[in-house]
Amino acid sequence: KGQILLDGVPIEELDLSHLRAQMAVVLQDVFIFAGDIMDNIKLRSSITEETAIEAARFVNADFVEELPDGYHTEVKERGVTLSVGERQLLSFARAVAFDPKILVLDEATASIDSHTEHLIQNSLRKIMQGRTSIVIAHRLSTIREADNIIVLHQGEILEQGTHNELLQRGGLYAALHNLQFSETETRHSFESDALET
């Protein structure tokens, strides 16, 4: 039990539209609207094209500048002409352009390839700096830098602490970490061996 505060005010005392205006959410499944890349980053006319371009560059969405018409390249609904990683980078750019006080990342890196994850990881710390960020993730590389990690198991809080604290405790987080990163090391070793043959 407790309270959730936004700028010291309990959220139940805030107007719902005001609360929503302070938040940006990046989901695993990104929705891209029919239109151009710029419209999909801006979503609202109050965001300038310059801000949208800065946001895309900030999250390393450099692929946009290589498209035939750059930011004015038309995309089909659901972004079928873009890769999963490109759609996710646009979603991160959308969140950065909005400049929210609260950022929610809900499995935001779950479906992307390792190259796109690397691009996002390089900017994730900067994206979360200076704002409240709630990151829901099974991919532990996404939350490694968090100030506080809460490990949920079957709907209950099992562990809580920083990455290093949780590793030292040797509980579920440490077991998941060891499992995920031993798989990654094995995969990279296999890929290196395949390249050498």
C-alpha cells in the first residue's frame, strides 16, 4: 500500500487528461499510422519538424535519412514497409519528441534484433535521464542501469534492489541474469565459430 505522486501530487487528485499529457508509452507492438515518417513521430502538430528530427537522431534512427524521401517517406498503416526494429526506433523517437515527465517502456525491446537493441541501449540512458521511467522487461539488459529493480514472480514482489545488489543476493534475478547472459555468450561464440569456417 502507498501512494503514487506526480510532482508531489497524488495521481488520484490529478485530472486524467493532465496525467496522460505527462506520459509517453513505448510498447512491444508499435502502431504506425498511414502517412509519412514525420507524421508518425510528431503525432501532434505542436511538435516541430526540427524537434522530431532531433528525437530520431537522438535514438539512433539514422535509417530514416537513408529512405527515398527521408522524413517525408510514406509508410503504410501498421508500418508494413518497415522492419520491426525500424518501427520500434520510430516509437522511441515519438516518445523523445514528446518529452514526457513519465516514460513507460513495456517490453519495448522484446521483439527487436540485437543490432536495433544495441542502437536503443546506446540512447536509453539518455532517454530516461531527468524523468521517471517505468521499464517492464524480461530482457534484463534493458533494466541493468535502473536505480531500482523490482522482481515480480506470480504477481508478488520477490526481490528489489539495484542490478549489482540483486546479483549479489543470488536469488531469482541472478538466476535469470546468468541464464540470459550465458545464452547470449553461447550464441555469440557459435556465430563467431560459424564466421571462421
